[in-house]
Amino acid sequence: MKLTCSRNHLMDAISTVQRAVATRSANPVLDGILLKADQELVLTGYDNETGIEYRMEADISQKGGLVVPARVLSEVVRKLSDNHVYLAIKDDTVLVVESGKSVFNIRGYAADKYPEIQFVEEDAKISLKQSTLRQMINQTIFAVSTDQSRPILMGLNLICENDTLTIVALDGFRLAVRKETIPGLDMNVNIIIPAKAMSEISRIMSDTDEEVIISPSHNYIIFNKGNVKVVTRLIRGEFLNYKSIIPRDANTSLMISPEVLYAAVARASIMIDTEDRRFPVVFQTPDADTLTIESKTDIGTAREEIPIALSGDKIEIDFNPRFFMEALREVSDDQVILTFSGNLQPCSIKPESGEHFYYMILPLRR
Amino acid sequence: MKLTCSRNHLMDAISTVQRAVATRSANPVLDGILLKADQELVLTGYDNETGIEYRMEADISQKGGLVVPARVLSEVVRKLSDNHVYLAIKDDTVLVVESGKSVFNIRGYAADKYPEIQFVEEDAKISLKQSTLRQMINQTIFAVSTDQSRPILMGLNLICENDTLTIVALDGFRLAVRKETIPGLDMNVNIIIPAKAMSEISRIMSDTDEEVIISPSHNYIIFNKGNVKVVTRLIRGEFLNYKSIIPRDANTSLMISPEVLYAAVARASIMIDTEDRRFPVVFQTPDADTLTIESKTDIGTAREEIPIALSGDKIEIDFNPRFFMEALREVSDDQVILTFSGNLQPCSIKPESGEHFYYMILPLRR
């Protein structure tokens, strides 16, 4: 391998594929980035679950490839002061990096030590804006379970029903659903993608209108944004059908600004020591015009009144404030509807119009 | 106590005095901030070594005081959405905070549980720009020892000789000296101030031309910037006379850009695993026009050539790269002079003209 390329472009490639690089894995080759020069320079990172491939332009005078430790390569390229970089292989497993008056030799591994990763896309594809996919992930992923004993709930459920793409997360205490209509989509898919991979995919998606092509397969899924492809294994099993747990009827409903409610719950949660989950924040409607958010602990008390227009029964319910804050933080709508079905039943959070998101939060038992 | 004040001003006061608040101290009162309302609202934080007092305007309708946990008070005030805050004391030890539609009760302690801290200034005073003091601290404090068995070296040595203020730090491997001429100053002082306190003082100093008045006493020192006073105990003992360890003669000298040298040393240090101090960065002059910066480890090699004009003997010396990086990072001069007295002797870093700073770095033994 002998080539020259842009330092800034190479840095972007390294930062991107590094998201999938294992750290301190049993196989030291996976702590590395695979560099392959053929028609283009291709960088790959992989952690046995998720692989990221980044293709970039380079002026290649000799083909070849090797694996180099990701941390060292990343630090070397980040600290170069010249945008012109020369890369070459010496003694089969040493990467030579030259730029300005600097010369580095980084010890690596032969390319054939690196696992073969398949980036083969199926015919069935979902195409949507990268910014939309990013938003769909961010608006659901916080509700994913961290309980290792329930591996299915550590994933995001991706559902295609006709022209609707839905992402669902739940952890036994709350549910997050985000829907998007994709004109022209006609597919039936129901798969579970590891949350860790989805979190990296969200970060790799740009904030622009550029498209990402999603190609689900039997046991893996590929996200293709042109020069970058991400492949990740799927979680086997069947996800809980979220529709079966949504309360059918509501006795109480009120409209509120998610920003105002977030701030009130955040203030009330100050009194709740983060290490102690026993203490709830209490939602109460003393009259039809007022919602109070209240907490009482050994540290002190917080109480706040929010003017509302209540329809239906009064409520007095204990909640874990974090569940509200994590959901409300991701809502960009001006107003949301809260509905309740009684003091021991969950709270639903819905948009004022449409059904692009749905959150459900279980109360704490007194 | 009953008063109203500005949320933003109160937040600034809390953030400032919180720098001196102990965390999880044996005495829970010291985890708190003392609030006292008399002519002004005065906030105090103290950790048995350093005390910070912040005086602010408030519309006080009833005098009084108490101590409240710093973390809770800080979070409550930070999260208020209205700039108008009402503070009052309830049941002697509970602070009531009201703002907008929010009401908080924070459990605290009676003011008389808080230690008495003396902010009494002596007649002898040093006056200089806050931005200058901040720079003098930042340009020396990195060389302070972290070795608990040598408590004297865990402080900064502050020396007044006639009209010159000098701050010195050293840890047995390197020396940092920063001098400033203060017109009109005529004082002889030689004291040792704990580095932790100096680090907080640096952060409290503004970046403007406003003055700070330093008032050293027998066993404490006060820094007064008007509405904020910091008092800290001194470290007892005698600091090493730094002049006695500065090499008298140099055999080698060269001029270099501190920015260029910093970048080269930073790049060479990538190959040195941070947990392994055995590996040096080698400074070498293969000819009179070139300085090479080089490292070789199991990870790989880095080598860089910097064009220079050498006077005197050639050198080949091993250094700990961190010591160079920490010193060079703080130098804003365009060029510095490096001098050497042989391959087993320290390197001196001096300004091109003047003597406002002086750094000395010992070589690593081969």
C-alpha cells in the first residue's frame, strides 16, 4: 500500500469507524482499524456485533492493506499539522505515516488476520432522511432496558407495516414509540436491533436531508449513507407487541407544554437523591385548573403549580421523575396531551395532533 | 431572614463560594454554604483550609442567616426559570426559596454551627491585575508536586523582593518560575500557598484589567477582588531557594517556537503509553541546523525534524514529554530560548528577551 490523502478526510473516516472498534477485546486485532487501498481507501471497524465501513478518495499508487491499533492511528492523525498525508506499509505489518516533517511507524497486523465482514444489502430497502432516522432513534432509545437478563429489551424494535416505519423501546417501566410514514414503502418487517449499535448509527447520521438506505436481512441489518455503511447483527426473539399494553380508555386528560412540565419535574427531582429511588415526584390536580408537581424527602421539599385545563377525574399519582424527563426532553412539539386511567394506571404522553410519538410511563407503587 | 434578589447574581455567588465547599466532610455543616443577610447578602464556603466570601446586593426586609447544603441550593437556583428569587428562613433551619410558581424548602443548619472565618486584611498589600495573577498561577501550578510526603512542594512559593513578585513551583523533576514587576511595590515576603487554593483563585480571577489586592499575613493570605474575598492557610516550612538550582553556564543554546516544539513533542508522546514512564522522548541535534524529536516503543516510532540555528555543543538527551508539553502550553511568546549544559544536565526554557518566566526540566536517566 502506498497512497496520499487528506488528513481531515482521513480523520473523519477514523472517527467514524472507531465507533465500532472494540476496546481491550480478547482479540487484539479487533482493537484495530482495517485499512485497505484498492480503487478507494476503505477503513473498517468491528466489535463482533457491529461493523462500520468508510470509503474515501485517495491517490493510490500501490494497493494493499493492514490493521493498525485504532487509538494510536487516531491520535497520530489528529495531531498532524499538515493536511497532506502519505501512508505506506513497511515489513508487511507496519504502517508508515508521513506528513510535513513528521514520520511515524505504527506496528499493526496483517490484513488477513481481520475477520471477513459482509456488507451485502438485500433487495428490500427503506429509504428516509438521515435526520429523521437520528430523531427516531433519539426519541426512543432512552427507554431501552439495561437489564442483561432480558436481552430482547436491550434492543430497539423496528417495525415496517405497509408504509409506516415504527421504532419501539420499553423496559418494563415505560414505553417509547415513534412512527414515521414513508411514502412508497410497502414492507412487513419486525426485527430487534441492539441499542448500542443504534446509538452509534444515530451519531453517524448527518443532520441534513441526505438519505440513508436501510436494508434488513434475516440476521443482520445494513444502514447505508453512501460512503459509510453500518452492519449490525439482530437480536433473536420476539418483541412484546406494544399495542397490547397501551391503555384503551382514559378518565383524565390535560394539555401541557412539554418544556414547562420538564422544568417542573426537573426542579422537583432535585430533592430526590439519585442513589435513592424510593422517593417519587407526585403529580396532583387539586382543582380543574391546576397541576401540582411535588416532592418531599429528608433533603427538603419542592412544589410547583402549573395552570392547565383538566378534563375528567382528578389525579394524584407517584412517578419516577427521570422517566418523564427523558421522554419530555426529546419532544419538540409545543403542546402534548397527558392522559390517565386512574391513580394506579400509567400516564400516556401523546402529540396534540397526529400519532408520530407515544410515551407511556408506569406509576410508582405507594 | 427575608429578602429578594436576582437569580443570576445568586447563581454566580453560589458557584463562586462552592469552590471552597468541602464535599462529604466529617462535619456535614461544611458541605453547606453559609447565607447571612445584614446590609448585604453574604455567602461563605469553607473546607478547613480555604474560605471564600461573596457579598451581593439584595432587597433585605429581615436579617438572619443559616447554612444549607451546597449541592441542593446550587441545583435549585440553577434550575429556576424566573430571575426574581425570594429567600426566607422557616423553623430556624429551613431555607424557603420561591421563584415564579415554584416553592422549595431546603433543610439546613443554624448559622452558629458554622465555623468563624477571619477575613482580616493586613496593612501590607500587593495590588495587581486579576488577569496577571491568573496567568502567573497557570504558568507555574502544573509543576507543583503531588507527592503527599513532601507537603511543602504541594504549594506555590510566593516571593516579594522589593518591586518584584515571583511565583515558583517545583516537584524534584522540573522547576517553573514566573516574575512580574509591580511598580511601587516594596515588600519582602516568602510564603507557601496550597496549590489547590491557588487553582481555585485562578478560576475566580476575571480576565479583565480589574485589580486584586493580595494581603499576606503570618499564617494565612487573603485575595480580595472587591465583592469576593478568598482566605487560605499557608503551608509552614521553607521552600527550596530556586536560584540555587539554576544551571550557571550553558554549552548549547537554540531558539525555537514553543508552539512548534509543543506539537512535535505531543506527536512523539503518542507512542509512549501513558501508564509506562520508562520510555523517553529524545531531543537530538544531528547537525547545527536541525533538532530531532524522536520516540521508539513497542507501539511504534515517531520522528520529527525542526529547523533551528544551534550555538554550541550538539545534544542527545532523553526527556519526559509531559514536562515539556505542560510548560510550553502556557507560554504565549513567539520564540523561546532552550539552553543545555550537557547530556545529563537539565534543559532551561527562557524568553527571547526579559526574564518573566523560567522553566527547568531534568533529563531522564538512560
